[in-house]
Amino acid sequence: MFNKNIKLILAGLITAWSVYQFTQGNIMNGISILLLAGIFVLLYFKNEFILLAFLQLRKQNFPGAQKWLNYIKNPETALITKQQGYYNYLHGIMISQTNITQAEKYLRKAIKLGLSMDHDLAMAKLQLAGIAMTKRRKREATNLMTEAKKLDKHGMLKEQMTMMKQQMKKI
């Protein structure tokens, strides 16, 4: 795993090599090498291990997703801010199955760092609402549910929200 700055340095060096190929008259080599530099720029903004963890999570393979996330040793130096948010978001989702206190910490940090997609932010707030509900903090759970409802523009979490509202009536 490369540091985020090393990825940019590699992209710059490969771009310089591509420019050299263009000046030598090797146009196709220059284009191909420029595309290679683009891969490093893409990996700067979208971390490869987080993408692989999301792929495992889609398959409901929690140990596989955890394995890919464990390859990121120091998220502060290896990831940009949004990626750190998704790193904590993924940890929060996976740990919520076993340790809700730890999951709450990860999810709050993910919301603080920011998530780029509204439905991911809505899911994180809905998870936090569920955790607050299990800890008998009804007002906080209600506030988080209304925030999640505002963020869920496509109604993907509508079923989960109605189930949670029914459970909240019992508290």
C-alpha cells in the first residue's frame, strides 16, 4: 500500500515519462503511459483496499471485507479525508454486529470526516439511531432518524425507518 503522496509523485513521474515519449515521436507510447499515470491519480482519490472491501461487503462477506481493511495500517497518512470517512464507516458497519459501543465511535467519526454519498450518510445516521435506541436515548434516535430521512432522497431506507419507528414506540 502506497502513501497518498507517493501515488501523486508516481503519477507525476510517469506523466514526465509520457511527455518524453511524446517529444521523441512515440505518440502511442505516450498515450499509453499517460493512461498508466491516470490509474495512480484514480487510486489517490479512490483507495484500492476500500473498493475491494466494499465489493466484499456487497457479497455479505464480512471477514473478507475486514481482511481488506486491515491492509490499511495508518489511515491518516494513507487516505484522504473522505476515504478516512469511508474507512470508519465500513468499520462501524462491520463492528455493529458485535460491539455497538465501538461501532458508535466509528460511525460518529465517519460522519465527522464526511461521506460523499447522501445515502451512505443516511445509512450511517440510521445505524447511529439504532444504536441510540438500544441505549435508550430516544430523543437522539429521533433526531438521527429525521436527519436520515432528509438524506434518503430515493427512499432506499424507507422500510428500515418504518421498522425502527415501530420499535421506538415500544421504548
